[in-house]
Amino acid sequence: MQVLNRVFSTTSMTPTCPRCKQAIPSEDINVAKDIAFCRNCDLSHRLSDLATGLVVDDEVDVNRPPAGVWYERNNCSVVIGATHRSLGQAFGLLFFCLFWNGIVSVFLSMAVISTLQHLGVTLSSWVHPPTSRGGPVPVGLTIFLWIFLTPFIAVGFILLGAFLSSLAGRTQIRIEDRQGTLSTGIGPLSFRKRFSTAEVRGVQLEERPWRDSRGNSRCQTQIVIETDGNPIKFGSMLSPERRRFVASALKKELVRS
């Protein structure tokens, strides 16, 4: 509660009701009890959730999804999904992907050419094989180069996948015959996971802390479906608005009071 006190006493931040989108005045906020009351909707919210953007609206209007989100219902199934598309994120990832893979490709070409030499493959005249001390690169050094480059190549593929996901990726959940199917990815390359809707105990938004390469603390928000077994976590590639709607719609469909 001390953190919330500092946040709301030292800044002009005003919590907003996720239902009606109206600001909640200070007289309807109880920091000690972690409560923010919206008089328009006659609903109480956890102040900490409003402050961190982790509110799941139990009464979300599924017929009014935000841009990039879909909710489809027919006689036997419900489909809830959202696109990962973000042009700003895609542009940043493209720049970093080209920069990273451009540097890695220089050393990768050396490893490939050296490997072809040791395999006895005749190279074109325009290919200039790498040398070591005036001669061909030894087998041991070639093997070491491949081992050294492997994690850098993997990062390059991850960056490429993240770039493609920010253009054409999507997350979708299909609920049918008491079974849920989560798919996230790009078309046929999507990861799929099945679960029983009878085992679902809750749906919430969760912040997962992590540290970047410089040791700085970061947080990644994701959707968590709590089940009798292991929780199902996904949705980190979605924008905050899309992620909140998907989580709220899922809770409305899967968690019955």
C-alpha cells in the first residue's frame, strides 16, 4: 500500500473505470483498502489493478471489440482473437533485425565457405575463401566458429519471427464442446494448446518481471488462464487494449459464477 500511496500522492494520475472509461475522483478512492469505486457503474475495483493496468472487466461488452480484435459466436462455438499487428513495433524490429543479421551474416559466410572447402566443394571464382595464417581455416577453428555463431543465429531467427509476428501474427482461442484451443503465431506456423474448459478456475492479467542485457528491470504483461493443472500463459505480443479485451471476454466465457 505504501507504493500506491506514493503513486497517487506524488503524481496527478487519476484511475479510470475500465467499464465506462470515466475518471474516478479522489473521494471515491481508498488507498488503505486498495479500492476505487465508480459511481457511474456502481462497481468497486482494486486500486492496484487500475494503477498497473491489470483490470479484467467481468461485464465487458463483447459486441464492441476494439480495432484488431474479433469475437464470433455461433450455435456450437465461440472464437475470441486479436492480431499482433503493430506497424511501429514492426519498423523497430525490422531495423534491429537487419542490423543484427547483417553483422552475423559476415561471420556466417566465413563459416559456410570454410565448411564447403573442407568438404571438397569447388567454389566459384568470385568467392574469396577465408584464410588463417596464409592458409585455409583449420577444421577445429571452423567447428569453433559454428559453435560460437549458433546463439547469434538463434537470436537472428527470433528477431525475424518477432518482426513477422508484428505484421501477420495473431492470437486466437476457440471454445467448442467444452474444449478450448489456443493458437498463437503466423498461420500454419502457430503454436497450439488444448485445454478443458471444465478445469478453468480463473482468467487474469499478470506482469512477469525480467531483466534486459544491461540488468535493468522490465515487466511483460500476459494473459493467464488458471486451471487445475499448469496455468496457460499467452498474449504478451498483444497491445494493452487488445490484451485486456481478450482476457475479459475469456473470463466472461470460461468462468461462471
